[in-house]
Amino acid sequence: MEERRNNSRQLTCIPAFFESKRDSQDLALIRDVSVTGARLFTRVKLEPEEAVTLHLYLGAESAPPRKSEGKVVRIERRDPAQSDVWAFEVGVVFAEPITAYQAEIEALCKRQEAAGILKR
């Protein structure tokens, strides 16, 4: 798969939800993220250029989600044999880089690696 982002990606599993013109809230799982964009799995098909607001759960359960606005730049239907819950893979570019969240994302990735959730 060709590299679509210029910034370094962090492989991760970030629970999230998003707001779009169609739904006030829908679940997503962010699979990788950089300060300029994210690849996420969703249950709903979004449209290219559609505006979304992502809410990323980066910290402890009681911490509020981090918010970022962006737009859909890519959508693909995932192989049904591997996607019983997350039917669509979506590329989102953020309206503004999320550099303020970078340290939290890196810390979450390290915790997930230590717990065996992620493997490099």
C-alpha cells in the first residue's frame, strides 16, 4: 500500500467515535494515526470529502476524548471474511495537525505494545 501521509504513522488501536452529516455519533477504531491524518475502521460508509469530527479516547477511562475535525479522503469496503464488525476502512485528513495529542498517542501505543495488543 502506498504511503499517503507525509508524517510518521503510529500503529495503534484507538477507540473513537465520529460525527458526520449523516450520524450524530458512530463508532470507529483508529488503526493508525499521524498528526495529519488517520486510518480508521467503521461500520458505516462515508463519502469522499465528507466532513467528520473525530473523538479519540487516548487516556484513562475517565479522561474526556480528544477532538479533531477533518474530511474523508479515502473509503474502501473491507473483505467481508475479515470485517464482521468494521465493514469500511476510511482515510481521514485532519483540518489542523493534532500535534498537541502526539505525546498521548505515543504513550498509548507503548502501553498497547507492552500489553501485547500491538506487535511491531
